[in-house]
Amino acid sequence: SCRTCGNCEEHLEQFCEKGATFTYNAPDKHSGGMTYGGYSESIVVDEAFVLQVPGNLDLAGTAPLLCAGITTYSPLRHHGVTKGQKVGIVGLGGLGHMGVKLAKALGAHVVVFTTSLSKVEDALRLGADEVVQSKDEDAMKKHLNSFHFILDTVGAKHDINAYLVLLRRDGNLTQVGVASEPLEVDVTNLIFGRRSFSGSLIGGLKETQEMLDFCGQHNITSDIELIPIQQVNEAYDRLVKGDVKYRFVIDMASLKQAQ
């Protein structure tokens, strides 16, 4: 980020007004060259963008915290989720499983919504207090007007209105999953209840460090599958099929063997 615009000065570098410099295959605004990603044995970065990982956290399990972790932590904090509140997590994938862990650590009563009954056991293991099969209309109706906050992690088109009506007065639903098609919102579901619907994008450096420290205090890491770089194509195919719990992490020690 530029570090000089209004958003950067407010520690919201992800919303830099001059645009982001992506970590791979993107023009580097400072060097004039291209970025080549972080899959290497070493990397040179500006110290302003270095974060400290708590010593008690497993490094491989910490890696996804810098994406899925901050993506879910930021809206939970922004909307003031605290002890005793009722929080819904829509979807139990890479983002959703982190949302469950973080919301639970914040003291919330966590309800997971999933279309798959096969994920019930895992949701409870991760810390959910309740699991609702979102296709079960009767089960959904039991939660009408009751949630302080709902975090929607689903990256496919779905009926967002089915969740908006579950919010209590002044409740918020934040969307972090990016669907390939626009979501249709019935504004009457917002107006009648003064509810709000918003989005969120990862987090700034200050908040990311806060998230890492929070995870260190609560011993939170991502559930991962560690793979050698030689299996990256196979991992991609499995990722497309949703066959991972819940994030792949590449073991960079295997890089030398690939050279």
C-alpha cells in the first residue's frame, strides 16, 4: 500500500486508495518490476509490513490466519461481537471454520448454518454450540429475529434473505464469501428491523497483528493439511472439489527437491 492515503493512515491498508500490490504476477509500485509470490525459501520485504507470530503457535497452522483468519476476525471485531451474543456462521469451509473458532473465543453463542449434514460433527468439534441444516425451513424458523451478527462465508449464489430475517433488530449480516453472481437483497428485510447488510475485506496490518496476538492468547490456528510443493496440482484439483479440511499449506522445505 502507499502508506500515505487516508485509508492507509487509518491502518486500513487493504483499502489503499492507490490500489493494492498483489503478492504474485502484479506490478510492483515501488520497484517497477513484477511480484513473484511468496513460495520461496527467503523473501525481502519492507519492515513496515512484517508481522510477529506468537511463539506458541504452529507456523503451518498460522499461515492461513493471514488470509482466512483476518478475513473473519475483522468483521467480528468491527461489529463488536462480544460475550453472550448470538452469532451465526454461514458455511463451514476455510473461512467458516475460522469464523467458528474466533467467534467462540470472543465468547459468543455460535450457530453454524450448512447445507451438508455431514459437517455437523465437525462444526461441533470446532466449537459451534448449534448446527442448523439451512434447507430445513422449520429449523431456520426457530431462529427468526434472534441473531446479533451473522457472518456469511459462502462463495456461491444463495438466498441471502433467508439469513437477513434471522437477525434481531439492529443486527448485521456481513458477507465475506464472493459469489460469481450478484446476490438479490429484499430491502424490506433490512428496513423492518433496522438491520444492515455489509461486506468486509481481509484487514489492515494493525488489526492483523491484533488477530495474531488474539490467536496466540487462545491457542487458535487453522485446521490444515501440509503438502509438499510437488503435490500442488493435486491439491488444486481437490480444492476445486471441496476436498480439504480446511486449508492446504505448502511445506517450503520441499522446494529444494523440486528444483
